[in-house]
Amino acid sequence: MKKMMILLIAAGLLVTQARPAAAQIKDPVKEVEKEGENRVNRGIDKTIDKGFDKIEEGIGSLFKKGKKDKNAKKEEAGKSEQAGTPSASSEQKAGAALNWAKYDFIPGDRVIFEDNQTGEENGEFPSRWDLKKGDVEIVEFGGENVIRFMSGASSIIPYLKNPGKDYLPDVFTIEMDVFFDSSEQPEYIIALHDLKNQTGSGLHYIVCLPGGIRCQGTDKAYSGLNLWNKQEESHWRHIAIGFNIRSLKVYFDDERLINIPNLGWDPTGVTVSISNAVSPQYFFIKNIRIAEGGQKLYDRFLQDGKIISNGIRFDVNMATLKPESMGIINEIATLMKEHPDINFSVEGHTDSDGDSDFNQTLSEQRAATVVSTLMKLGIDSNRMTSIGWGESSPVDSNATPEGKANNRRVEFVKM
């Protein structure tokens, strides 16, 4: 009898251990073959007005959300971008972003809002945001923290001081990564207005669909198509928005899909929502940044004798370029080709998180990666040197995410 009880208890423990954590999300990239079993009838609505009717009506969450046990929260949460050991092979991967060779998006040069979900607790509401409506939380997905929209009527607003005021400059950029799952038909909606705290009319919305981008205003609509087939794969996509006094450009990965010379309306804030989702599973965003724009690169160079960029980004703990870095790098290459008398010292900088010796090594490797990439674009190596300064020369406070983002930069200094 005792042996039988021991066997029963052991079997019970095995079943318990086999259960996944409640807040754990399977990576659908690995589950594409099963997508047909999970599909439901979610016909996509192509009109933004109808899509926002769904948001305002509030469909509500049709499934129970779960929270990961606090003792089992993500091991990497809270580590700095620079924590760990640099990868020795990262420079060899420097050419991986070169397929974005025609990308011409230039990020703003002063970050005013930054959220890469570092240090967030799984299952909690994202601390850098405010909620307009719905259900949103942090989950671990693909080995990193991301923001998940839990219900089909969810909207969030950046958490800023004085949100009721117009906090978007005359020249600004907005960037984020959004996830498109092949088993769903997602719509991510970026309103250029704070729908919770700001009043006004003539609002403009940017709708990110698997097949492209739409920009909808009170009396105008623009659309751009992307050849990516949503049925073929599940993938993160980089969305970049640039506004300059009156013109609006929107990029979907390396393609510019929207180019409006005169928007006819002044953006005042940001709201991120989802639509066309009854019971969303894989509606994620990450790496959100709002930055104030600046002068053209050559104008900055003439004025300051150098160009400072925090738009050149790398994989965490590595010197491997992210593809969206190519906007700045392509522009630098063009500038150097048009002005053969210009030579640069390429200088890497980090924030103060993590070990200072690691930061020094990482900054050197990242500067070398940029030089290597420019060489692949046709710039003679004799016109460039690389150097790293680690965390020794901050330009902003390291006490805020925005300050850290400004300190993580690459400078092109005249030599």
C-alpha cells in the first residue's frame, strides 16, 4: 500500500511539473505548422473607422490571463543592455543588415520616450505606459520581455508628465517593433494623439496591417502595400514614422510605404491600440521610442564638426547591427561619397549600466562594426578610425530610460 501511494504521489508531481507557467507564451514562429488548427473566423475589416468602432465599443477579453509565479520570473529581467560578455563573432555579422541598403529613415537625435521593457515583471502592466482601455501586460516571448495586448479593445498611452499638452515636437520620429502572427489577422493602430488625455478633432491614425500601412485622417486616406505574405511566416516588423513640420513618412521594415508632403494636421501625442481581434493571442509590441528630430546630417556636421546618432542600434550584449540602423549608416556613406574631403573618427559610447570594463570593450567593438559596415558600402578604410569610450562621456542622465538611450550612441567626429 505504501509503495502504491508513493507511486501516485510521484505521478502527481510529474503532471504538475509538466504544466507550463500561466504567463508563458509559445513562440508561433515554431508553431506555424499548427496554425490551421487554431484559426477562427476573424474576417479582417479594411476600414479604419470600423476598426476604431470596435475599439470604442470594447469587445473585451474572452480568455483568462495568467501571471507567472514571481519566483519564476524571467531570469534576465533587470539586466542592463551591456550586461554579460561581448560576442567575439559579432563583428563578423556586421554585414547582416546590408539588405536594408536603401533604407533612408533617420531617427530623431534626442529621445523623449524610451521603453525596451528592461526590468519589467512578467504578468504586470507595463510601467512606462498608461491604460486607456482594455487589458495589457508584460509577457516573456522569444526570450525577452514584450508588451502583450490581452483583449481586442486595448489602448495604451506613453506615461509622461503633462500628457494633456502637445508633447510631440514639430520634427519627431516614432519607432516600434510589432509582431504579425501567421495564424491571426492583426491590426495595430497608432494614433498621433493621446486619446485619453488630449481633446481635439481631425485625428490621424496609422494602421499597420500584415500587408502594408494605411494612414487615415478626417478627410484623407493613404495606403501603401508591402509584398510580405502574412500566411507564409510569423515575424517581427519594424515600424518607423517620421514627421517634419507638415510632412509624414511611414516605413514598414526597410520600405517607405507612406509619403505625405502636407498632412494638414499637427500631431500632439501617441496612442497604440489593436483592432480586429476577438481573442488575441500574439499581439505584441516592443522597443518603442519617440525622439525629437534634428538637422540633416551634413548640416549637423557643418555646425558641430561631428554627427551624434543614437539611432544606430545593436543586439543586446553584442556588436551586431540591427537592420534599422542602416538609415543613418546609409546616409553617412552617401555624405562621405559626396564629400571626399570628410574623414571620420567613429566613436562608440554606452550608458553606465553594467560593468565599466565590459562597456569599454563593447563600445570599441560597436564602433569597429560601424566602420566595417561603411567599408562594405564602399568607403575607404583610410578615411575612418574607430574608438570606444565606454560610459566615460555621458551627454544625459543615466537615471532615466530616455537618458540612457541618449547616452548609448555613436559619434562621427571630424578628423
